[in-house]
Amino acid sequence: QAGLTQPPSVSKGLRQTATLTCTGNDNNVGDLGATWLQQRQGHPPKLLSYKNNDRPSGISERFSASRSGSTASLTIAGLQPEDEADYYCSAWDRRLSALVFGSGTKVTVL
Amino acid sequence: QVQLVESGGGVVQPGRSLRLSCVASGFTFSEYGMHWVRQAPGKGLEWVAVIWLDGSHISYGNSVEGRFTISKDNSKNTLYLVMDSLRAEDTAVYYCATSKGGEDFDYWGQGTLVTVSS
């Protein structure tokens, strides 16, 4: 199944803002939106944002999600060393009747 | 607190079968659908399968359809994945994760490693 498109890496300085993108189509991201996950090295993924762009309880306000058409975005404000991780988006594809993931973006905090 | 504990991973020869389990606690398991997601060493996340809260609907990823079977026993708070005809490319950490109300991945297990090798 074709996945969602994410840039492989993003590098930003401490306390800067990083914006990650996730591009799909009308059958997935453009339909119901995307979920965002953070995965630190050696750990399972952790939910950062629901498809409706709300944050789960306990997730910092520095993480905010949005969507424009078939592209979802995750903005990380005030980057901290602990934000270094891989970030994945996912969406349900109604044509494929399958869930699809992006290939992930590795965020490096300089 | 919510816990998902996977088990059943290990080393298995190509062509053989394996059954993974995911035991849930800390929430009402019967009110949740469940996913299996895998991650090959050094690679990204790959969706494997989903089962609705009452088992009424199941979907699989292309790479496992016809070989893997997902099931859910609400009386035992347990999710299963039976993996048949295993291949080297099925080598991965397998995670279970929740789904509720159209939203996915609130909770994840720690994963169990499956290695397919002769």
C-alpha cells in the first residue's frame, strides 16, 4: 500500500520551531485527517495528536497539528533536546480500507 | 493504569507459524478496537491489521493478507495475531495498539520481537 509522504529529516536549533509535513490524498489525509506519533529511540510510539488535531491528555502545548487539504502538519515550538525523535503520521485510507503510515521524519535538535 | 503486554515473539524458521498475544488491562477492552503494527529493525512503522471492538470488521495490510489472522477475546482481554507462512521480511518488533471512536493509537504495548531465520 502506498504510504504517506514525509521528509526524511528536519534539523533545527534549540528553542526554534520545526514544522513537519505529511502529504497524502483525498482518500486518506484529505478525508479524515492524520494522526501524529512520536517515537524516541528504543521506545514504542506515543500519540501526539488525534485526527481532529486535538492533543491527548499530557501532551505539551508545544505540539500542534493542523491540516490543509491532503497535507497534515505538526509544529513543534520551542524545540527541546527531548524532542529528538522520529515522527510518524498515519491515516485511514477509505479506498484501500487500510491504515497507512508515513515513512517518518527524524528530528534533530542542534 | 492502561497496560498492553505483548508476548509470543521469538526466533522461528521460514514457513513456520507463530501466535502473538496482547493482554490488556486498565481499561474496558470490549469497548476498543485493536491494531497490530510492526517495525522492522532500523525501519519505519508498518500497519499490520485492525479488528473492531466486537470483531465485526477486520482489515489487513497487503503484505500479510492471507497469511496473518487477527482475533480478539473480550472475555480474556486479549488480542491475538496468528502468523502463518512466515518469511524473513516478517522479522520485526510487533506492537499492539488501541482504537476507539475513530481515533487510533492512544495506547501502545512495549512490543515483542519476531525473528524469522533458518
